Amino acid sequence: MKIKIALIALVGMISNLANAQDPIFTEFFLVPETMNPGFTGYENTWHAGLLHRRQWPDGNRRIDTDYAFVNNMVTDVAAVGLTIMNHQEQFTNYNYFQANGVYSYYISLNDEWGITPGLEVGYGRKNYNFANLLLEDQIDTGTGAISGGSIDPGVQNYSNKIDFMDISAGFVINSEKAWIAGSLKHLNRPDISFTENGNVPLEMFLSVNGGYYFQLDNSPSSLFPEDSRVIVMANYMRQSEYNRLDFGCAFEVGFFTIGALAVTNPERKSSNSHFLTSVNPVATFALGEFRFGYSYDLSTSRLGKTHGVHELSLIWTSSHTCASCDNYKVKLKKNGESGYIRD
């Protein structure tokens, strides 16, 4: 009977894992590739980066998520890229790995605006690590010794790993001063059931985000260095019953960027839900072709001492130019910023 109770609890825990929302990064505006394949090739040169996110770092509740990407233009209007994500939960030993190839294509709308649709296709694996489970029938009640595997047929029928193909798509409409973007992940709704005859389609993940750059006064009497600006941005996300809206701003001055984002739960599903769930300060520092970033999620909910969420980023944007190469037949941005725009 106790084995059955433990098994029911296990099924509930793994069902929650199967239906858990996708990992989300605070620094989405620094690495928008995490949200939308349409941002592939956005810098019009070699662009790569690493993100590391550690949630609740104290004790066995720790959750680590790592993301890596690289992309570049292959013609004047087409770009390709590669993304890799790995998500590990310490308490459950649950692991989620995904590797994707990405393609985007730029379409000019007029002298100021363009649209870039993108497609992301890849391989995913969810590993529940059932081999590490310890059930009652594995313990010798007399000596406390641990025997081999459980004889419970329910556990024996569980699939330890789930492999699936995943398809996502998105678009970006942008000018030099603004962008609006939308994406849908898991368009093919892959089956992520951990039982042989189960059917648990992975819920689609919707993201709609946008932002605007305000150029600060560059007159000789201005208090700000040349090309200083403020970015205001928002990002709405939804996956099944989970919803989230991030909004905030960042101030760019010289090599430094400092800002903050508010994370909210706009569709509170219960009376215990909080509208404001965290406040996340963000800071970056640019050195040559590299940009280093750090953010900290300061929880405003009643989760207790979680020690927050720490996120580190390292982004590389090449300054290489090649006038004879088709994929570099572009011009410098009008305001003199690093990077290029298409003719």
C-alpha cells in the first residue's frame, strides 16, 4: 500500500515536471534569441553568447539553466544559427536538453522598417532519472540495506528519457529605434509522456515583446555622453495556465548599461497569487567586442529565503567587415553604433 501511495505521489510530481513551463531568462532583451528565432542574424555579423541562470542557489532546491547560441548572415537577407539549452533541477534530478538549428529571412518594408520571420527546428530530451528513485521495497527493514531495483510494475513501465523533435517560429518587425516581435514555441506539440502509451502534448509557448530606444540629448550642454539612450521594453509570455509580463527600462551610457525589470503575474489565477512577483536589476559592461551582463531576481512573493535568482551573460559581437563578402554588404548604423544594417 505504501508503495502505491509513493507511486501516486511520484506520478503527480513527474506530471508537474512534464507540464512545467519552459525556462525563461531575465536578460531577454540582451539575448532575444532565447525567445524568438526571428532575432537570428539581428546584428548582421558574427554573434554568439553564453547565459547561465541559477535559481534558488541555497541547498537542494537549486535550478541551473544554461544557454548558448551563435549566428551570422549567410546572404544579404538570410541568416542561420545554432542554439543549445540545458536545464537541470537539483531536487528532482530532472534534466531538459535542447539543440536547435535556426533560419531567418529579412524583408524590407520601407526605408525605416523591415520584418524578419524565423524558423527553429531541433531535438529535445527530457530525462526524469527514474533510476535514482528509492522505493520502500528496495530497503531491507531489518538491516537498512538497499537492494536492487524495485519490483513495482508501475516503475518498471516508466520511460527514463523522452526524445522529441521540436518546431518553433517567430517574427520581428523593427526599425533603428523600435521593435515588436512574436513567437510560438512547440508548434508541433511533441508528446512528452513518460509512459509507453501515454499522450502528453508539450504546451505551446507564446511570447510577444517590444521596445523603443529614446536617444538622449547630445548637445554640448548635455549631462550625458554622446549616444546615450534609454530603452523601454515589455515581454508577455504564456504557456498553458502560466502567464507572465515583464516590463522595465535600461539606461545605456558609454560602455555601461543599468536598468530594472518588473516581473508580474497579470492573470492571477487564485487569491494567493501576487501581481508583482519580483524586481530584477540588470547591469552590463562592454569591453571591445564583448559584453558582460548580470541580473538578480529579487522576489516579492512569500516563498521565504530563496536567495533569489542570479543570471550571468557573456555576449560577443564581431567587428569584422569584408567589403567583398555578400553577407557583409551592409552599412554602419546611422547613429554610429556598433553593428550593421542592411542596405
